[in-house]
Amino acid sequence: MLLGECKFKNSKVTISDCKDLKKCCNDMPKYYYIFSKSGFKEILIELSKKANIKLISLEEICNKT
């Protein structure tokens, strides 16, 4: 299952935001995609390297051809 969330705010996405996303589906195994206008806190970036979490910035979306 793929679960995604878009954060269009002026602050970086936190690990708490990620935990809230996981809670909404009872922590069932799945892949998480989080899209952010303002980037991600370093702790979330590190967690994403060890878990099924893909972080995608607005810059990445706009620079794709």
C-alpha cells in the first residue's frame, strides 16, 4: 500500500508529522511518500533512509523534466 501526504507550509516537515501519517492507518506495512514545500527536518531525513519513507521536495518536483 502506498500512502502519501502533501505539506504546503513555510516550515520543514517534522518526524511528528510522519508519525501522524503512520497513525492514520494503524501502522500497517506500507510505503510513505511525503511531499513538502519547505523541506524536511534532518531527523526525518535520517529516518527515511532506514524506513519505507520517500521524501520529495517542491524543488525536486519542479526540476523534473
